[in-house]
Amino acid sequence: MKDRIPREEIEKWLVKLKAELKKTKPLSKKGEELYRNIEAYIHDTEHFMKEGDFVKAWELVSFAWGLLEAGMELEALKK
């Protein structure tokens, strides 16, 4: 099971990410770029979930979370 990620786990984090992103605003041009990239990773996550590639979907949702957290830490994004 180490090489498989349950769909439910990806969906759980994807729902949380979308909710957090709705509460988030960019504070700069870089923040706007990060915001768009997070949206793109969400879209890609959904695409790979439809394709059944849950490992790739997990990687993408995780990367999107990383961008969101980095944007907050760098004060390019805020709630």
C-alpha cells in the first residue's frame, strides 16, 4: 500500500485547500502569480484524479499546499 494513495485522502485535502484559497488574497504581483499557480495545481489535481493517477494527484495537491503556505510566510498572500 506504500505506492498507493487513497482517493478519499486526496479529496479531503483538495476540499480543504479550496476552502483556504477562497479566504486568501494576493498582496502583490508575486502573490497574484502564486494564487494563479495554486489554482492551476488544483485544476491539474482534479484532472489526474479523473485519470486515476492518484500518486500524481497527491503530488500536485501537496505542491499547491506548499505554495499557499510559502505565499503566506513570505507575505505575498494573506487570509
